Amino acid sequence: MAGCVSNEKISEIQRLTNIVEVINRHVNLKRAGKNYIGLCPFHSEKTPSFSVSPEKQLYKCFGCGEGGTVFTFLMKKEGLSFPEALRILAERARVDIPKRSEKGNAGNDKTLLYDVNNVAAEFFHKCLLDNKGTAVREYLHQRGIKENSISKFRIGYTPDGWDSLIRLAKTKNIPSSRLHSAGLIIAKDADGGFYDRFRNRLMFPITDHIGRVIGFGGRSLSGAEPKYLNSPETILFSKGRCLYGLDLAKQFILKDRKALIMEGYTDVIVAHQEGICNAVGVLGTALTVDHIRLLRQWTPEVTLVLDGDTAGQKSSDRSLDILAEEEMEAKVVQLPEADDPCDFILREGANKFMELVNGALDFFGFKVQMAEAKWDLSSHSGKLAAIRELLNTVLKVQNVLRQQLIVKSIAEKMSVEEETLRLELGKLKSAQRPGGTDGDTPIKTGSDSDYLAERELLGLLLSHNELIREFETEVGPAAFRIENLKEIVHKALEIYHENGQVRETDLTSSFIGSEPAKVLTGITLEYEEGDYRKRFADCVYYVKRRENKKEISYTKERIRNLDINQKQEEATLLREFHEKTKLTHLSRKRGQ
């Protein structure tokens, strides 16, 4: 859809949107001079480094570097595509934009798949509520799930038929190809037809963090395997990237500054039902990096609630390593043997459950407890194995101070000298990084001085359009060496020659979602007022002098390569060399 909307229309939508109002729905912003500041929603911090400029219609975090326009914010914070963010803000600003075309490969259109998933969720829910779902509702009541929870989580039921959903879709003119793209039906091998994926199952719609249905989980009601069947991976759904109940829990997570991570659907449903509304579920899969990064938007801390069985204990090990790698504050609740959160809360009550949560061990305390249970610490070999296991966890912690505190704690618990542990930790680090390089050093194009001078020059041109003509006469865009900056300056000049000015909204709308967009946001928000003409002259001088140095090197090389008989050309080159050398010594006061 974005291709059907002109840059002028995108700029109009951006100008008519109050970026502060949009972001304030997610971040508690406070005025600070011309701008607004708050805690960054994209990384954990205690001191606000997230700034929003209503004048420039941009945001920037000076801690993690995230920044951009109101479109960028919605795309990142709410997981939207650019066309989706554009439509939402167009409706808010009451700007008409072209309607989406449904021609082409409709099965791969996200919006159409959201729609078909919603139709399926309504169908399953209706089946549960009518006569054919009476026995299933009774089963839910026996499990302790009340009517308001059935409605709140849109729990459903799919009958024991091969084509119930397919027949419904036909009445709504929904093609089978779209149902197949959503993972709701399966292709037959023989005749090329389809059949329903979910049959005779209790259905749990899975939503993204803004409440759109992206997939389903179905529990078998007949004893058929698998007991739980999830939607397959689609362009909307990936188990490792979504959390059950997050759309309902996020406001409570934000308020409590803590999320409870559980395993199953009914665990989360019963927790919310009994007033524990900051609970989310991992859909029966292991905790992933994407889960943690998703939750970090609302909280700096999580509590893992582990089932009391062996599987729950085993799954915690990798989960805790991921939490350490991602610098997320974590605690662990280990439920009594054979218990899960659903059963424990229904039997013991929410208050008893919250006592366990409030007394949870921090992640490293739990790792120590696990090591003590796993290894015989009375033997040297057992103690050595436990220490190495704990030190491998320490390696995953990025914060050096935290590493030091944990090493000190291990030394005390294991009765080992702290320095000895540090030496062992160093050996483990060396073993994990052969060659002594991490490969993460960014490759720069151009020196730091080049980057700073060109960045400053670009900021001056954008803030003072009257300098553009002089810039084109003195140096021109070809003098830029940094690719991102060169791309921005070329676009700025194009807009200037079309409109007679460069408005920030016109320029930012040209780079939405691209690497230059981040650079542009930083330049615009970090620009400082002052004697801009002197700064402009200094930048021009630097760029011209740099180009002359390049030409001088080239001329010297040409002279060195001349044949001894080429006297005439040598004289010409020497004159060129003299003129260029003289230029590099011109006074800065002349601004050249």
C-alpha cells in the first residue's frame, strides 16, 4: 500500500500527527525545555535518555540509539508494517489514502490473514457457546475456568468434522488458499483438496501484543495426539516470538514493572482470573531471546514460574542462560512437585501463590541451588564440575560489575579463593574466543574526523536552507565520503530544488525504516544552535582541504611515474602541485 501513497501524503500525515500524544500512550513523558523525556521503551534504564521533539516530530534514545519518526515508533513498538502504521495514523489524522488492493497474492497479505484468523476465532467461540459445546463448557468449569474468562480469552471449540471451517469460509467468500496460508487447513496429498487442521479440540486463540489473532492452540478432547496442537509457522505466527496473553497483561506488567512467565494456556487464564494479571505464557516452548526482547518493552524484570515436574526444571537451565545474556533481571519460582500454576492457584489461592512469587530466588541463586542438587559437593570432582557450570553462566553475563559480584558469591558458597575463580574464568573465556577477537568491531568508511565534519555540515544545511546554494557552489554533494550522509544530502538537494526548501518531514518520510533514517534522526535532534555561518565555513574548509590533499597525493604519484623525457608534462604537473599546495595553506578566516 505504501507504494500507492506519495511522499507528500506521508509528510502530510506526519505533520498532522502529534508525536508526543502517540508516544505518551506507551511512555510516561515529561516536558524538559522544548522536548519531552522519559524512560526508553526499547531498553532497560533507570535514568531517562529517551527524548521526543514535538517541533521536529522525531524521537531519539541517547542510550540505545533507537530513533525515528512516529511511523518508526509504531512499527517498532507495536510490531506493525509501514503500511499498517501509515493507515492507523492516516485515520487518526483524518487523511484519506488509497484503499488496499486485494489483487495478486492475497494469501500472503498480513491484513487479510488477520481477518481470516479473526473469523476462525469467532467461529470456534460460537461453537463453544452453542449446544454442541455444552460438554466442553462443562469440562472448562470443572477445570475451574469461569464464564468471564472464557469470554475474555475468546476460548473456543472446534467440532469433530473434517471441513467445518472450510464450509463456513465458503459462505463468507474466503478462499481455501487464504485459510491454508493462515495454517487453519491442511492440503490433502491425493486429490489436491483440503481438510481442517483443528478437529474436536478446545481452542485458544493466540494474539499478538495489540490483540490481533495470529494463530491458535488446540487441546485434544479425545485423547488424540498431540495433546496440544499449535498453528504452524506463518507470516503472522512464530511460537518463539509471541507470548500468550501479552495483549491483556502488558498494562499490568508496565504498572508492576515485572512479568510472570508461565508455560501453558490454562496457567495464564487462571492467573488472570484470580487477579494475577501480569502473567504471560510461552506456548509450551522454551523461552527465547525474542520473548525477552519483546517483554523488555514493558519491564526490566521477569519471574519464571516453573512447573514442579522434571521437564520444568530442565527447561529453566537454557532460559536462565538467555536471561543472563540479555541482561534481564530474573527471579525463579519452583512450584511443588507435580504442580503447575493453574492447579496451585486453584487449590491454594492467589495469595499463597504470590507469597511464592515474592520470595522467589534471583536467577543466580537458583542456578546455585540447581548445581548443589545436581553435583556431590563433598567430592573434589563434584565441586569442580559445579563451579565450572556456574562459571559458564557467569560468562553469559555482559555487565562486568555483575560478573564480579557473582564470582564473589560463588567463592563464598563453594569455599574457594576468589582470585582462583577469576583465573579459571579467564581460561574459560580464552577457550570460547579462539584468536582473541570477537568479530564485532564495526567497519567504518572514512575517518572519525570525516564523519563528524560531514555530519555537522549536513545538519547545518538542513537547519539553514539558505546555505544550500553556497554549499553547491563551494563543494557540492560529491565531496561527501560517508555513504549514509551522502545519500541523505543527495535527497535533501533533490527536495530543495523541487520545493525551494527542505522540510524535515519531507526528508524523513523518504527514509522510513532504512539505515539513513537513524542517522538523520540523530543529526536533527542533536543539532546545536550558535554561530552557524562560522561552523559552515569551518566544515567547508575541512572538506575542501581534504579534497586538495587527495589531489596533491595523486599529482605526486603522477610526477613519480613520468618518463625522464616528459619534461613539458612535468612542468605542468608541478604548477598544478604548487597551486594545490598553496590552497591547502589558505587561512581559515577566508572560509575556503
